[in-house]
Amino acid sequence: MSSRYLMLMAAIPVCYFAGYAYREMHDPDQAASTIHRNPESFSDSLLESRLQALQDSKRKVLYQLAELESHRGKLKSTNGRDTDLPGRLW
């Protein structure tokens, strides 16, 4: 094997684990372990943005659930036939 190939094969895991170690030490919010993570280190803006994202997801899920419930009610009232089809499919 050529030395370039061996250097490339050795560089990939070295760079991967270097990035992993950097994340562990310098970005505790994204770290895989909780060794360096302190609850008081979370900034208010980070917590607020995560809370906002969760509320948006909840709103979307509840909207989809309401749509499914209305569609379910319509299917029950039409004996299982969907009357909103754009045309005959068969």
C-alpha cells in the first residue's frame, strides 16, 4: 500500500476523535457525556429557543391531530368513502 493511503486511513479517525474531544471540552451543550454539563451554564436564550421549538412542534402535532380527527369523523359519516377525492381513481 502507498504511504498516502496509510496516512489518509490514519487521519480520518484522528480527526474524528479530535473533533469529539473538542466538543466535549468547548461545547458542553452538544457534548455526548454530561461530565462538563452544569444546569446553571445553560443560557436563558438557549432555553427559550428550545422551549419555543418544542411549543412549535406541539402546535403542529395538535393541528395534524385535529385534521385527522375531522377526517375520521367524515369517513364515519360517509361509510368509509372519502368524498373529497379530485376524481375517480379507478
